[in-house]
Amino acid sequence: MPETPVADQYRTSGNLRARGGLHARYANRNWFDWVGAQLELTPDSDVLDIGCGAGWFWLSAGNSCPSGLRLTLTDNSAGMVSEAIANLERDGRIPSLAGKTCDAADLPFADASFDAAIAMHMLYHVEDAGRALDEMARVLRPGGLAAVTTNGEDNLGALFDLGSRAFGGAPRDPAARIFGPGRALELFGERFDDVALHRFQDVYVIADADDIVQYLTSYPPGNRAGEAEITALRRLVAARLDEAGGVLNVAREAALVCGRARDARPAR
């Protein structure tokens, strides 16, 4: 069976690394530590990470997450799960690790198996985000923590405007268009109690055109762009930097939505 566009994007962590490199180089605030502090995970908890990627959250937020967690890592990509397990085993701060390749909308776990479940920057890839959240609610124990992260409506708007001019499409973050904070709040309100929205903001001061090009060519449609389209993007980026005096101020917006599992969970 041929891979879907999403599966092709995330078969390995290459595209994620291209995107993460921009944040790592220009961020003034540590997103991972901020999320970990908001989650307030408790020691000795059973935690499910849905769409774990390469495990970077757990590698980067070690100071804000307690020791003693029993962590289950899941992803639709077997390569991602293997990479996450290997990364965290080398890190050594989380002693209890398990991994499973699975669909977020069909979790292979019994009801009420976990104290917390998170899905970080991934539900915009799921065909039916509501179904995935139903599954999250099902596997949580009553009162268990549900948490998702996504991008804000105007996230990196200056960059996506350039991408739209070069490759077409809407000049907005595709993640926020599909599953932004508003949609997350709506779906959480239908399934969880004590729902809360936490917003994260930063400003990136970018002077390197290559960093912008690398970021925009890690997403569709830029990741399928030919040489002529990429050359056109480079010209656009150079012109925009010249207009802005050599640096581009880019607003970073993200969000964390949390809730608590109800006693009555939806049927599988």
C-alpha cells in the first residue's frame, strides 16, 4: 500500500529536524519546559504520548517533568517510535519506557489505562481529530489529564506568507487552519471537564535566508518543490530581508489545551 503524504513526511525525523532547527536557533523561550510546567505531571504516573515523534519533548523538558514516570510512546510511524525509544534510553532519565506503532484514532490499550495522555502538535494530521480525542478519553482514568498542543492562528505568519507567494496555498500556518486552538477548545469541551487554554508567544529575529528556505521546504507544498520554485523562494526571502533591513521579526504563537477525563467515557 502506498504511503499517505503524512506517512511520507514522518517516516523519519528529517522534516521535523528542519522545523525544529528554526525554533532551536531563534527561540527566546523554551517551549518544551513551558509545556512541561503547565502539565504538572506527578511522579509514578502512567503517561501516554500519542504521536511521540523522536521523543524530543521528553529529552528537552527533563527539568520540568518528574522522574519515575511510566511512559508509553506511540506514533503512526514505526521509525519514529524506534528513534524515540533509542533517544530516551540513551538519555536515561525515564526508566520505564514502552513503544507501540498505532493509529491515534484506534489506540490498542484498555479503557482507563493511563493517568495522563498528550498529543503534541499532531492532531492536525489525523483525519478525524474528534475520534482521536474520544480514544484519548477512553484510555484515561477518571480525572486523568488530557493535553494537546498546536499552533496559533497567526503563527510564523511572515514565513508562511513567503511560502504562499512561492508555492501557492493560504498564507497561514496549515496546522492552525486544520486544528487550531479554537477547534481544540471546541472538541475538548465536548469530551473533558475543567478545560483550559494556555497560550505561548515568542518573537524570532531571523537574518539567515537559508534557515527560512529550509523551514518552508519541510512542509507541503514546499517539500515537493522543484529547483525553479526553490530558486524563486530564495529570491523572495532575500528581497523581504532587504526590505526589513536585514532581519525579519517573526511572531511565534502556540497553544496548549488541557482537560480532565470524565467518569463516563465514550464507548469504543
